[in-house]
Amino acid sequence: MVSAGALMALEGQAVRALREAPGLAERPGGTATRRRGQGHEIREIRPFAEGDEPRHIDAAATARSGNPQVRSFHEDREYSLMLIADFRRPMLWGTKGRLRSVAAAETLVLAGWKAVLAGGAVGVVALTDAGPLVQAPRPRHRGMAQVAGCLARAHEGALAHRGEVRPLAPDLARAARQVPRGAGIMLATGLDAAGEGLEAVLAALRARGPLRLLLVEDAFETGPPARALPFAAQAGTAWARFSALPAVRAARAGRLAFPGQEVRRLFSSGGGS
């Protein structure tokens, strides 16, 4: 299950990961940032790209190369990352290892620890069938304690809730309004019962900041049995084969990956692509 103590204990794993890959926090999408101001130390001169400031074009380098060249600078940054955890009923199951919801919480918190250890602030929105719980971004260990506590309370309430399943898209739209502009976003979900307008909502999230989408998948989705299995239908018990499910999940991940929206498949039994 999801407990605040267990989530706080993931700090050690984050420390080890950062030691093994010291440049991780500087990679695009590694840790979300909000710029505080333009620095003065030149980092590199590179070809001009869409979105660059024309006033940073280097005239001498442009004359030498024959193509526009731009100066980029080391910048002061304030790290900010908003975690979004889907704890609705479709996430509260698992056939091997962890529940999908537990895998989502642990992976999100590990990313949060990395951001905090890099000097950032981390917040969370937990989506449940009783409604979302929100914790605004805060820095340091106190911020992570608030994130861990929010996730633990939300998960406990989600397991106890017996109401209808809320569609994902409307609550994601509400979550988007909680994200500070320029902050990074990490959303862990199975995209079940998405409701209408999911593409527009994901676009709204990307408009707030770079989006990393973790598609949480159970072992049944990545390696289902070959034989036909029973399932509950409106008319009673029905039978079906699910052997095509892995290809469907892989194709879904491919469709969702494009600039500004990084996609990763998160396997609840451990690991990911």
C-alpha cells in the first residue's frame, strides 16, 4: 500500500540514482524548471532554433558559418515539479507485484525526491473518485513530507470509496489549473475511463509546462494469458482472449509521444521502457 513513511524512505534511492547519473537533473525533462532570470555566462554558441531570442544572435559566429548562430547562457533557475497521481478505481488493482496505483505513487515520489535534492520545489495533485486532493509546490524535506502525506491520505481514501468512477479528463483539467506556469508536470495514469476531451486536457497541461506521461501497465496488460478468460459484462459473464493487448498498449504509447509530451510505459511489476 501507499504510506507516507515508505514514500519518504525513497530519498535514499533518489540519492543513489543522482550519484550514479550526476548530470540527470540538467537533462531536458529530467527536472522541471522555472527561469528566475537570464544569466551572463555564455554556455555555448549553437544554430538558431525556433523559440530562441533574436537578440541573442552572435553576429561573428553567424558570419563565419553563413547560418544564424545564437548564444545560450547559464541561467539562474528555480526548480518546480508538479506530480499528478491517478488513484481512481481503475488504478486500484494488480495481478503481480504492486497495484498500479502504488507503482504510480512510488515512481512519482522518486522523481519528486530528485527534484528536491536538486534544490527544487515539489507539489502534487491526487485524483480520486471522491475528488482531487492538492498540495502546492514546496521545497526541501518539508515539501516532500507534505507530498507523501497527501498521497498516503488520498490512496487510503480511494481504497475505501464505493462511489462511481469519475472520468479522468475533467479532473485533469482542474489539476492543470493548479500547476504553476513554467513548472514541469509528471502524470501517472492508466488512462482508463478518460471521458471526453482528453487530448484537449493534455494540451492544456503542456501549455503550463513540459509534460511527462507515465502510462502505468499491469503484467496482465503486457503479457496476458493466451487462453480465453471470463469477464463481467452487462448481460452477464462473457469470454474473450486478450492476446492483442500488449500490441494495443505499445501502439497507444507511440501515439501519445510527441514534442512537449514525453511518454514512458511504467510496468507495475517493476521497471519500464
